[in-house]
Amino acid sequence: MPDTLEVSHLEAGLAGHFTVQTQPEYRALVTYVDTFDWKLYQAGCLLHYHNRHWTFYDNNGAITLLNKGPLCKHSCRAEEFPEGSLRQNLQSLITPRALLPVGQLSLKGKQISLLNEDKKIVLRLVFEEQTVPEKAQRFRLIRVFPLRGYADELFAVQTLFTELGIVQNVSPLLGFTAACQAFGRTPLDCSSKIAIQLDPEQAAAETMLQVYRSLLETIRCNLPGTIDDLDIEFLHDLRVAVRRTRSAMSLTRDVFPKEKLRPFKEDFARLGQLTGPTRDLDVYLLQKEAFLARVRPELQSGVLAYFKRLTLRRNKAQRVLASALKTESFAMQLQRWEEFLKLRKRKKGLAADKPIGRLANRIIRQHFAKVLQDGQNINATTADAEIHQLRIECKKLRYSLEFFASLYEEEAFSKLLKPLKSMQTILGDFNDLFVQQEMLYKEIQSLRKGTAQNKEEQIVALSALMQSLYEEQQPLRGRFSEHFAALQTEETLQLCAMLFGKKKPDKSP
């Protein structure tokens, strides 16, 4: 609404066409919530609350109201909402992430119902004024709620709006960004994705410093949420950034002298080891319902007892992790790395001054060829360890593609990435099933040596679960061959040659 337009003036205009019923004015301090990585915002949705009253705007403009939702002073989860459409929407959009406060607005407004000559409500309007606390920012808007069967009445109101200079079809996010900024946040201010626009002619050293700084920022962004255990994705994103950092050091090992990077590689390797136990248990615990469904009902109590122990172990591992991340030694570790990245003068490696475009082409060609070579050796009898090694090689290739994605034409690049992603999914599923069986085997051995109540019942249940996982794992070898074949088609090899130069990668063993 224009700042010069008074609500009373608008009401007078509406009264010339309808009977106007006005509800008492309302005031509220509303808190906007979203996940740390803005899943709702990215989906075109908006969620806010005051007290326990929640309002959800979906990407189609539909509004869901909930009068008795959870409190969200620091965080809350989708499963804390009562059964209903809002909970279902949130579960599909944000799980397993938590909702966090991201902004606040003071609201002042009132609802108006418009009635026709038959005294039937044909349209509802909400006049709303949004103010960002402690900021001289004000947003005035009208929300229109039409009723089915009254299109002519809606048109009459829209015509009046136009005459009064009211801008129509304004985003419900009108005051959202300002509210977030008052909270110290900006939509999409932190993402686990690498979003750096690279210049192919830039020196490799300067480019890699950009990559390292971006990854360090991701680590720092996710540290508080990991320490406070707000949701499991903070730790996941932190670990991914750590793995990418280590991978970047290996992939571009000639850019900086090895002796300069070695202590940092060792630091990040220890960080990877430190965070591993909690993450492994997080992943395992996510499988609880799926694992219960794998065994007969009479065996489920044994599986539940196992998951109860896993939860206790996970909580202990999390406490150990949080304590380590809060130490001065860990803070100094990150500080040393940050200081290295800020140095104006540093020793250069052999490839430091090479254009990053040429270096990226060479790195990707090498790893693509290695994946093609190792993949040829996978068959029905291949040892699990060899499949795991291929998975590692695929990760190296995937990371190199992610680091340098902005150097290449997007459509062609995505076409190349698609078969690699499919193959990685198969390898990842295979590895997960292997790790899960290993954990079950160790648990069964521990039960046999121990004196736990109902241990025989638990052994039978976990053995059945282990057998189920094994039966699912084995066909993946055959499925791998299908997806690997897509990676070595003539079209894919030609595409690789076009993007990364020189001849087509050799697909022979």
C-alpha cells in the first residue's frame, strides 16, 4: 500500500460496493523460522509464529494456520508439530533439519469481511503493517482471501486497488529479508555448496585460495550447530567441507609446496577422524524404521534394544566431539589455516602460476581415466575392499568436478555429471550396506560374550537383519555394471573430450 493511503480511505471506497465488517485490530511480534540452509525459502515457502500460533505460506500462495504448535525459542523439529497438513509439509521439506529463528517483525493489522446485498461474505481482506524492531523500516500490505464463486466481486476490488495506486501480486516475503537482516542473517547466506565463479585464466594458486576460504567459511558456519547438536546436518556439512578441503589439497598438490600443506592435511585428517563416530551413528539411527520393517514382528524388540544402545553411544560420541571442538587447540588449528590463506607472500609449487582452466582439465581427465580403468575390474566376485576403493576414486572425480564446475558450459557439464552421480549412488548404497553388516556382526559378537538380558532373542533378531542387508547388497554389483556402462558410452567420452580437451579417455582395461 502507498504510504499516503489511509486504511480509512480504502474502507470508504469498499463501502461504496459492499457492506464492510471490521474485526478488532490485532498486534503481534512474529518470529520467522527456517532451516539453517534455508530449505523453506528455497522452496518458495514462509513460516512464522507468535506464541504457539503458526502460519505457513506454501509456494502456491495457500495458507495453513495452526493455533497450538510447538514453542521454538531456540529450535524445533517437524515431528514436534501435531499430526496434520502442516507437519506433513514440513517433514517433506526440511527433515532431518531443525527449524531455527531467522528473523522477527512487529505486526499490526485487522481483518475486514466484504458482504454482498444478500449479506453473504464474498471476500476477506487483511490490512497489515510490518515493522522491523529497532529499524526505521515499515511495510504495509493487504492480503486478499477470495471465496469461490465470487469472481466479479474480486475483480471489483482489484479495480479499486488499481485506482488507489495499490501494487498487486506482491511477494509474501515483503518484509522477510529485512527481518532476517535484523537477526544477523540474510537468505542463502550459508550453503554447503561451492558457489565460486572461477576465471579460467586466473593463476591456480589464487583460485585454490578462493576454494579453501569458501570451505573454511562452511566449516565455521556449521561449528556452532554441530557443538549444540541442533540437527545432524550441521555435522554432515562440516564433514563434507573437511573432506573437500583434504581432497583439494591432494588434487592440486603441485600448487603449494607439500611441506607447507602437510601439517594442515594432518590437522584436517584428525578432524575427519574426530567427527566420524558421531556421523556414522547418525546415519545408522536414521535407518531405525527401515530396519524394523526388515524383520518379523516377533523379532522387532531385539532390534529396538539394539537401537537403544546405539542412541546411548551416539550421545556419548556427541559429547566427546562437542568438547573437542570447544578446545583452544582446535580454535588454534583453524586460526593457523586461516592465517596461511591470508598470507600475501608464500612459497609456490610448480603449478602455482598455471591458468586454473588448464590445470582443472588435466586433473579431471586423470581422475576420469582412473575411474574408467578401475571400474572395468568390478564383477560378481570383486572383493568389497576394491569396490570401496572405486568409490573413493569416484569421490575424487566428483570433488574435482564440483570445484571447477563454473569453468564449463552448464548443460554439457550436467549431462556428464548425471551418469557419475548414478554410479556413485550405487557404490554408496553398497558401502552403507557393508558398513551396516559390519556393525551388526560386531554387535552380535559382543552379545555372545556378554550377559545382556534376552541376548539370544537379540542375536536372532540382529542375525536376521544382517541377512536381509546382505541379500539387498549383492544385486548391487550387477546394477553397478549397468550404471558404469552409461559412463563409458561414446557420447559420454566425446563429451568429456569436448569439455576437458585432448583425446577421448581410454576405456580399455
